[in-house]
Amino acid sequence: MKHLVFTLLAALVFSGAASAQRLMVGVRGGVNFADYSFVPTRIGDTRFTPGAVRAGYDVGFVLRLNLSKHLHLQSELNYAFVNYNVLAENSGSRRIALRTERFEIPVQLGFQFGVLRLFGGALFRVTESERSSVPQLLKVRFNNGDVGVMGGLGFNIRKFFIDFRISGYPRSRVWHDFTSEGIAQRVKVPHDIVYGGSLGFFF
């Protein structure tokens, strides 16, 4: 899968090199929020339930190849920090903060109508690491898979652009691995959807 990602990215770069005036290079940065839901789970004496939404952020480089006046192909090299909250209930209630750090490469096809832009495509996850504020109480492995879908809308203002996007996985359910006090359990996740907005500009 990683070879496919880099092949697509290389094709985008080399295609643009053949017609440099159509290739645009830029940077972007923004905030994200995770709409995260899992089946409430008891491991040992502790019951885990989804917590409130937390904000994260992402930054990246952008390559856009203009195929025509209204059509373009775009890829990005993004590093995303996506945050989650989980509630642990035993004798009391405790909030556990989870953070995933993801290196992602979206490949999208965009349609331009004046300043408005609609886009969608595939999201390739190259690497991911997870952290927990209380690792002895709960660690989660987000084994969503390597390929997701994404889409959204944006606005172009000269060299600047604003995007609103959403990404997730086409399966109705995914499984995450919860580990608490050395006990591991697979947990059903009805959805793990990330949405947010970003601001960028082309050089």
C-alpha cells in the first residue's frame, strides 16, 4: 500500500514537472475534531465510555496539479495530531486523554467553480502512534486500517485557500484494541470520523 501511495505522489510531481505552470506548491495548517464512538466496555472493574470531543491540529505540504480550468488533482503530506477523550468509571469517574499522531497522504480530485472548490478522494495512512495520559489504566490501538476516504469543500482567494473537510473509513464498524491493567480486549467502534478546517497558501 505504501508503494502505491508514493507511486501516485511521484506521478503527480512528474506530471506537473512537464508543465510547471500548472503545478502549485503550498502549505496548510488547521484544527480537527474527532467524532469518536465505541461500545461501552468493562475491563476488570473499570467501565469505559466515550468522552467529550477534543480539538487537535494538523500541518502539511500541498501539491496541486491543475488539469483544466475547473479540474485539479491534489496530494498532500500531512502530519496530524488527533485527540480523544475516554471516561473511566470505577469507584469514581476519571477522564483519560488519548492522542494519535498520524502521517497521512490524501490524494483528491477537485472541481473548481469560481472561488468555490469541491473535492474528494482517498486518504492513505503511512504511520500512526498512540499516547495515553494514563497508560496503566488505558491504552488504545487505533487499528482502523491504512486507507480511508475524505472529502469537503474549500474557497480559493488568490494564493490563499480555506478548506473544510471530513475523513473516515468506509466500513460500518472498525475494531480498536483496549488494554487496561495488562488485560486486552477488542472493542467495536461504530464510527471514528475526523472533521475540521484549515488555512493554506501557495507560493
